[in-house]
Amino acid sequence: RTAARFAAVDLGASSGRVMTGAVGPDSLELREVHRFPNRPVRTGGTLHWDILALHQGVLDGLRRAGPVASVGVDSWAVDYGLLDADGVLLGNPVHYRDARTEGMAGRLAETLPPQELYAHTGLQYLPFNTVYQLGAARDSAQLAAARALLLIPDLISYWLTGVRGTELTNASTTQLIDPRTRDWSQTVAEAAGVPLSLFPPLRRPGDAAGELLPEVLDETGLDGPVPVTAVGSHDTASAVAAVPARSGRFAYIATGTWSLAGLELAEPVLTEESRRANFTNELGVDGTVRYLRNIMGLWLLQECMRSWESAGSPQEFEPLLRDAGSRTPLRSVVDAGDPEFLAPGRMPQRIGEACRRAGRPVPDGPAGTARCVLDSLAIAHRLAVEDAQRLADTEVDVVHVVGGGVHNELLCQLTADACGLPVVAGPAEAAALGNVAVQARAHGVIGDDAGLVRRLLYDTLPLRTYQPSGDHGSPQEWAGAAAAVRAGR
Ligand code: LFR
């Protein structure tokens, strides 16, 4: 085995990045070569992704990356672009936070009851699941003209290679995949009126996904051939693959715009109890199941920051968090799992209103609001970790926090306090690392074994452990606050 460099394209809701990973049999070094903003654009009342700007960012990044053995692409889930008969993109992909899917779950329930939908897909209810987006688009001229549907990372891969495919981990977020067969569910597709012929063939992490097109080589200055390798193209799948766990007894929280909190399982949990608890069975790399719940995540704070800025009182992040850290713990909390916080805008006010409705004090100013958000996230983390263990009938003794939230020390500490378990924080760039690791395995640079990757990451990354401290409320206070949030669900 010899060392090699791989490029990971990792597109997130607020920024895209291209990273290179230099990988040897016992080393993995990640370097960010390009980061570019991802700014959604509203036109004609619809919120879109600026997909061409993102693709340009990818090309700029690949130019800066220099020679690589392969490229892998991951991004957020559920969203897609439609291609016409000539393979041309029909309009800009719509953002999952757009309101177009309102009422769509109710409509699908008329042909397929939620209990059956869950038994077939194991997917948690999120208003923006692809199946509901397609429901909202059903009478559109675009869908009528469409001959292919490509999920976002598959669309970028298509533009890089000219080859079309549907990567499985991300396909599992469409609500059209059966997690038992790891294949399309004809039952759900028929009930929802989705022609599965729109989807190019499934491919799995590690599969070959084409080679960079001559025009891409020109634009990036790279010498061909450069293969593109399918990775866990759902960013959360890549992030979970990079959880540096030492044993199987761990829960994870992939933090960033969202918090995705749960367990890695060998089999899906499709019980009615699991459906009511709104747990999802998304597919992971190596035939695993990501049994988790979506929690609003740092989006709540990002949106508050944006509101304060546009109201003319911009806040600086570090001082704000310091101030938040010194506030009374658990004074006001909201349910950070509630889809009412999904849409952008007026976040501090909406948080205040949710507190008032629950009979709790309205948070006091930006620091009070930030504290309310972090306490609320910690409680939602606890509820997810607790529920996942009960529903999947397993136990964990550590919580791994990966993703952007690793940098937020207060959030990590509060999560340890809320869960009553040690939190191991890191890596922040888990999605890019998981992306690189799957490529390195496919190209024979490291052994083809998920456990090996995790051990390698554990041995080489700077990780920080937070023990439950009791400094931010006693175990009883956390239990009480968590019970109150649960009771309001
Ligand atoms: C995180 C994420 C979540 C998914 C959400 C929307 O970046 O991929 O897993 O539920 O974005 O696609």
C-alpha cells in the first residue's frame, strides 16, 4: 500500500468546501484548499440553491487541490435537480426549507397511511423528504419535462463526469427506499405517483462513478484520468463513517446546521413506537443503518445571528457565547426538535414566543437567547440518545460529537451534562474525512474496514473529552427539563 491524495467535495447549507486528504496506511491528513459561501436565492417566491455558483466553487477547489488519485462528492440530503431529455438542468434546485411541501404529507397519507409508509421506508417525518417535494411539484411543467432526477451530489458528479447514478446513502433520504432490501420501494413509489425511472441506477459508497470530463480537466488544470468515486454522498453518512469510536457502544451527534443524533445499527428499527418517536433509518456506508433523529441544530443560533445583524445590532460570536455560558442554566428551553423552527426569519422572536407558549420566561437579550438555544439543543441531544437506546434495545457509554459544533465548547459541555455521559468531541470536518476515507479504502490505500478507519482517526486526531460536570445544572435539573420538553411533544 502506498500513500495517495484524495479530494473531498463537501457541500453544506452555509458553505461548500474542497479538502484534500493525504492518506497512508496509518496516517490521514486533511487540508482545506477552498471554502466558498452557499447563499440560497429567493425568486418568484421560491427558495433555491444557487447550484451553478456551487459547481464553480467545486471547480475552483479542484484547481487548488492539484493532482489527486480520485474525487468524492457529498452534500446535504433530499434535494435534487431535474434533467430534460438532452441532459440539461431544468431550473434551479429548490431548497428543502422552501414552504412548497406544506400539506403534502397529509395528501400522501390518503393513499398510504403513515404507519405503512414507515414500515416500508423507516424514514422519520420531515416535511421536506424528497417524496413530499415531488408531491408539491407534481403539476409543474418542469416535472412533466423531466427525464432524470439527480440528487445534489449526484448532479455535481454528473457535471464532473457525464455519468449518472443515484448514490444509496443519499437515496435513502428520499423516502422511496426500503431499508430492509436497500433498494427502491415500488409500493411507496406507486402510492406517491413517483416514476422510479427518473432515478439513474443505484450505486454504493466505494463504487466507481466515472472520470473527470475533458472540459473539467481543462478548467481545473488537472491531468487525466482522474476517477470520481462514490462516497457516502449524504454528508451525514460520511460524517458517521468518520466517528472515531473505539468500541461499538457509542452514540453520535453530527452537529452543524442540523444536529443528527443517534446510533449506528446493523438492522433498521421499523416499529410503530419508533415511528411515533420520529426516528429515521437512513442508510450508512458498509451496509449500516443510521438510526437517528433530526434536531434543529446550530441553525437556530445562525438564524438569530442573522436577525440581530439585519436589525442593526450584530453580535460577535465568542463574546456572546462567553456571556451565554455565565447565564442561569435551563431558565428557558424550547423543543429544538420542533419543525416550527425550520423556515428562516425572525428566529429570536419565534424562540421567545415558543417559551411564552410553554409558560417559560422569554429569554433576555442575545445572550439569554443563545443560552436558551444551547440548553435546548443539549436537551434534544439527550432525548435522542436516550430514546434511540430504548427503541433499538442497546446501550452506549460514550457520545461522539462530530461536525462544526465541535468548536462550540459550551454546547459540548452542556451535551455531556444533559446526557450524563462523556462526550468525545472531534473531528469538526467529519464529513470530509469520511468522504476521503471511503475513497482511500476503494483505492486500496487503507484496509477495507470501517473499524480500521475509526481506529486510525482515533489515533491521529486531536480529540477532546468533556465529562458531565454538574456546573450547568444538576442531573435532576436536566432530567426535569428534558421531561418537560418531552411532555410538550
Ligand atoms: C445535514 C443534512 C441532514 C438532512 C438535512 C437536509 O447536512 O444532510 O442529514 O436531514 O441536511 O438535507
